[in-house]
Amino acid sequence: MQKDIIDVQHVIDQSRFSPFQWLTFILCFLIVLLDGFDTAAIGYIAPSLLQEWGLEKKDLAPVLSAALFGLAAGALFAGPLADRFGRKLVLLVSVLLFGVFSLASAYAANLHSLTALRFLTGVGLGAAMPNAVTLMSEFSPSQRRAMITNAMFCGFPLGAALGGGLASLMIPQWGWRSVLMLGGVVPLVLVLVMLRYLPESVRYLVAKGKPVERVRSILSRISPQVYSAKAFVLTEVTAEQGLPAQSGVQVILSRRYLVGSVMLWLTYFMGLVIFYALINWMPILFREAGLTPKTALLISALFPLGGVGAVFCGWLMDRFNADRTIAVCYALTAVAVAAIGQMAHNVGLLVAVVFVAGTLMNTAQSSMPALAAVFYPTAGRATGVAWMLGLGRFGGIAGSFLVAELARRHLDFSEIFVVIAFPALVATIALLIKQFSAQARARRDKQQAKVAMASDGAIELTVRE
């Protein structure tokens, strides 16, 4: 390639991880952290709602799932919008939305108004996370993309765990509304910082043929050598037969990606059945098992805290088979979640098992966006990640209703956790199917194009002066 024509991913791969990329990482991490905090907040305030408004457990199912319906809607719409209008704009609007409506939720007068406001909060939350993942993955070196993206996504379980710790301190002092106020004010402050410092993806700019000056101004903050470039290119495998798809939706539903897309959706769905069944109901289940309210909150907060293991999983994904690595985590999750139900009367063991189960579960679930980001090309990456997260949210809705239904059927403590563990086995099988499908596809591609395989499956996107 000529010296004045530069491949943007080559620059990112060959350069040190710059302060500019670290700043982008921190901003995306904070977005996902607040996403996790606001998403999990309703589970931590649920016992207070039962007491203040005189509710029964079954009455909580709509408000616990309202944000998840919003999350699904926000993700499904935001992915295609980000592939069309850019990652930064959608991120700014989404963080603004969930900040405003989380703050408004703190002033809800009854369960119906809180449910409606939680849905609107969820729309912003659902739009924010997949685009933060997409933006960070597009600023990451190829050889460390999964590890960096997973590290950024750790903000979600850490935010959820932070919510539990803060809730245990704030609710006794200022009531449950203070948790939602905090979850609204901080995102609004972050929007002001994002306006000034959050960049647009250079991969997106090249893919959309944006002015070369705009690409150069961003990429030069990673490598000053690009100042002499007169054109930027992006070379990658795209849709069937090397032809660029017209939209992100067409990419993820094309023959090349359809099986993998469905398996990603199913895996994430099953993971969120487990996550939301536990994050929303563990404080209540533990209190009913005899733990004090504060102890129940603190032990429940250990479950999302375990997501920091995703960094190590990302390192493994960059070096070994990513599908199989995550599948093993889900298989072990099934064992650990079932074990929680056997520890109700031993607080010490319960703490250990909840943390181990959380580490395995959240490591697997937090690794899924990175897996999707690597699986799809630039033209469909935001849509692919967002649709996996959006469709998966219906698993969160199912998880929220699942425990209520199990309680209605009078299953005991141990039986509830055995049922919750089963979706992890389904997720394991789905990832193995995705892997086998990819291997079969690779063999067919090799047979069809032995000599011209690389050139037939690639498209070079260029922006010039």
C-alpha cells in the first residue's frame, strides 16, 4: 500500500494504546458502569417498595421487568441508527435519556408511574450499552480486542455491585428514592464530558466515506504519522461473496451470519434469564431464608461483582477459541448457581458460592458483546451487538417473571436455584452450535475459493482528499 494511503486498523494495531484511547476507554467504561447501576437499582430498592407501598411479591414483576422492555426497544432501534448516523450521537442521546428518566423515577408517586418511568429509563440504557461496546471495539487493536472490550464491559457488573453497596448505605439514611436520584444526576454530568471528549469511530467514518480531514484529526491522536496521509482505507471481510450489505440488518441476517446471529441471541437470552432472576430476587429470597435485610443486600451485591473475571476471559478469547472459552464458563455457571440453593443456612459458604457463581456467570455474559463485536464487520457491528443485547433483554424479562412464578408454585429455596441454573446449559449448547456452524462455513469457503479466498471475501473502503 502506498505511504499516503493508510489502513486505519493497521495504524491501531501497530501503535501503542495511546492516552486518547485510554480516555475513550474510561468514558465507555463509565457509560456501562452507570448502565449497570441504573439497571440493577430496581432490584435493590424492591424490598423497600414492598414495605412502603404495601405490595406483594407478585406485584413487583411489572416494575422489575419494565426497564427490560425499554432496554430491548432501545437496543433494537439504536443499533441500526448507530450504523447509519454514528456511534457518538446515539451514545449522547441515550445517556441523556436514561439520566433524565432515572431522575424522574425518584419522584414516582405510585407503582404505575414508576413502571412507566422505568420503561423510559430502559430505552436509554438499552441504546447506550451496545454502542459503547461497538465504539470501544473499533478503537482496540485486533490482537487485544476481546480483552479490552471485556475490561470495558466489566463496568456493567461493577455498576450493579456498586448499586448494592450504595443501596445498603443510602436507603436506611435517605430512602429508596435517593438511589434513583444518584442514578439520574451522574449520567447527566457525564453527558457534558462526553460532548467534549468522546470521539467518533474512525472505522465508522471510513466505512461511511466521511471527509479525510475528520478521520485524520482523530487517528492522529493515536499515531502522529498519519498527518501525511491523503487517503484512509478499511479492509475487512464483509457480507456474502464480498459484497457490502446495504444496512446493518442485512449483514446480520445474511447467509454468512444468520446461524451465528441466532445462537448469539439465544445465548445472551439465557444468560440474562439467570442474571435478572438472581439480581432482582436474591435480596428477597435471602431475606425469606432468614438473613437480615442488610446482609441479604451485601451478599446479593457479590454476584455482579464477580464480572471482573471477564478481563481474564478476554485474554483467553484473544488466544484460544472464543466460543468454546465462553461455553465452558456457562457450563460451570450451571453447577455454581444450583449450589447457591444448598447454602441457605451457612452464611460463610453462601458468600463464597454467590461470588463464584457471579464470577462465572458474569464472566460469560460480559464476554458476549466482545464475541459479537468480533463476529460482525463494521457495516453491521453496531446492529449485531445491539440486536444481541436487545433480543437478549427478553431473557431478563423472563427471568424477572420466572422467580415470581416459581414462588407462586411454592418451590422451595433450593429448587428455585436448580431451575435458574438450567438456562446456562442451553447457552453452552448454543455457543457450540455457533462454533460448529462457523467451522462448516469455513470449510465451504475454502472449497469454493482455494486460491482467491482472501480477495473474494474482502472489500476495501476508502476516503480520499
